[in-house]
Amino acid sequence: MTAAPIIDTARLRLRPHRVEDFGPYAALFASERARFMGGPLSRRQAWQVFAADSGQWALMGFGAWGVERREDGVAVGQVALNKPDHFPERELGWLVFDGHEGRGYATEAAEAARDHAFGALGFDTLVSYVSPENRRSVALAERLGARPDATADRPDEGDLVYRHPRPEAAA
């Protein structure tokens, strides 16, 4: 069994999810913001997604991290390296819990996860699947240096595929 490693950034800690993370996770997935992530979802459905995100570590050797602020331990979101069965490629995904948007947490966490994927995990490619209506995630993918790949397979026909460069190329 592989556990999520702990990764510290300047302001954040990427760590294994805790059951306490589920409350804000479920709230996000019950909200209108979840329309970009297959929602809104019932609490029961959100639990299944949360458990799958967390369980990928044991099954795949990568998965989701809970993201917390180092200064006070408050959970602010999730960043994940995903590859559920229906995804054509490994994906870098992110979400920010209500009340923590607009502070750069997703960018900081996604950079750390991307660097871990290409470094310690040895990934040779990484994409993000983004709803074209989700302008904030499109902007984040572009800030990370990812570029659209119109030829890539996608899990959902309407998604955009952003291909991430290796960290040294993104700098």
C-alpha cells in the first residue's frame, strides 16, 4: 500500500486526506460550482468520489492530497494525480473549498503535485481535463504552462485537454 507523501510548499501542506476533509469537500460538490466536476452531487455520491480520490494511492501509487494552510492547518482544497479507468491519461486536477478561492492556493498546490508527478513518480506526460466553461481552471492550467492538445483523447467529449510541460520547461 502506498500512502500519499507529505509535500510542503511555501504556504501549503499536501497531505493524505482525513475524514474531516469530507465536510467541505461534500459542500463543494453539492454546490453549483460542482457543475464543472460532474456535479452537483448528493452527499452519498460525494463520499464515493472522495473515497475513490483517496483510494487511488493504494491502487495506483498516486492519487489525491488534502491541501491545508501550513500556518493554521485549515483545509483549503484538494490537488490530485488521477487515472480512473475511464481517463485516457493521467490527470492533474484541483479544487478549492468554498471561501478559499482567489488566493493562489490551487496554483501553488498544482505546481507541487506536477513537480512530484514528473520527478519522484517519473511520469513522462500529464494532462488536465477542463470544462471549457470553467474559466478559472482554464486560466490556472495556462498559468501552469499547460497548453491545449486538441488531438488528445478525453473522458468527456466536451472537455478541453491541457498538456503540462515538465517543470523545467514550465519555468
